[in-house]
Amino acid sequence: MPCYRCGTRQVDPEAGKSSSWRRGVVCEHQVLICPACQSAALADLSRCARCGSVHLIRRLDQVECLDCRLIRDAEPESQAPDSPVPSALRPAGTDLATEVSRALDKVLGRR
Ligand SMILES: [Zn+2]
Ligand SMILES: [Zn+2]
């Protein structure tokens, strides 16, 4: 997952070192923040209602504070807008498989 502000991708931390990337919650979404964006990101990050910490993680429909372990329900209206595609609109996978096997039969001269 890239940094939500600048799009930089996280590189694996060197062995023995912990990554300086932070996790947080912005608009009820779990995000990663690169070291360069952390001070700017503070204004965006959701904060724990009890202790004010920005060390929050999103779990299913809940947001948990990593510092005081307060768990609250995530706001439903800011969930991802993508809805499941109705199956009728999807290309049928079996047809494609049949096409491929037919084409293979032709190439291999099986018929
Ligand atoms: Zn960044
Ligand atoms: Zn807290």
C-alpha cells in the first residue's frame, strides 16, 4: 500500500530496523503514511476520542485505538463507494475457458 498523500511505495525496512512508516485512519479508511508526510498528515488523521492518539487501525466496521484500545464503530457513510458488480454484468468465466480450450485444441490439432 503506498503513502496516501504522495503515493510513495514502502520499501522493506532493513533487517533489524523497524519501518518508520505509520498507519492511521483518514476518513474512516486505513492508510499508510511515509516518513516525509507524517507531520502534514497529522491534520488529516482521525484521532481517538478518549486519548487523542492518531495510532488508529481500521478493522472491518470498527476503528481501534492502538494506545488505549478504545474500539468504536466506523462511520458508515464514509465507507468505500464501490458496490459489488452484479453477476449478470460480469463476463461468464466458463465461456472464456471453453473458448481457450477450443483454441488450444485447434493449435494442437486435437480435433
Ligand atoms: Zn508520503
Ligand atoms: Zn485512545
